[in-house]
Amino acid sequence: MSYAASVVTAAVAAFVFSSVWYMALAPVEMRVLGPAAPDRGGRPAPAKALLELVRTAVVAAVVAGLARALNLDGVGSTLLLGLVLWVGFPLMLLTGSIMWESVPAVTAALHAGDWLIKLLVIALVVGLWL
């Protein structure tokens, strides 16, 4: 499969898994935070969903590009790349949001889990076609 096809496949797969993650766990955040829970607005508008798919495709392209540039050669190495990227970027940004912006830990954990899933799904798909 071509680079572009793997990026598109990874983006769609990550988008689907991310959507399921939020559908399953956003209610937990609402129960924990009560009235202080952010209003996620239910089902997103089509334009917003499309924009999220594009954002996910950009992340998939970056992961695929890094995997190629680093000459990674399979699923194991790309999954490690995804995990390292998660620790280095989303996890650090989200812990900072707890420390400096008073974001509730449950909200940061919700987003951290989403990013972990996205990066690992993208890494898995990319790794299958290296």
C-alpha cells in the first residue's frame, strides 16, 4: 500500500477509535465533574467532524513521515514511536494543563487516553505497510 493510502487508512481508523473513546468515556467525565463538566455539545456538526478527520490525517502523515525517515521496519518499531511521541507531546502538554491552567485531571486523562489511542492506532496501521 502506498504512503498516502496508509496515511488515509490510519487517519480514518484513528478517527473511529477516538470517536468510540469519547462516546464511551465522556459520560464518566460528566458524572465526575457534575455541573463543572464541559459541554461537548453532543454529536458534532459535519464540518467539525471533517476538520477533526483532517487534523488526524496530519498527525498520521507526521507519524508515517517520521517512520520512513527513521527507517523503521515494522509494527513493533512504529508502536514504540507512537508511544514515545505520546509521552513527549500530548502527555506533557496535558499534565501542564493540569498544573498551569487548572484543567480537571479527569478531563486531561480523557484527552490523554484519546491521544494514546490515536497515536497507537496510527502507528499500527503505518507499521503494517512499511
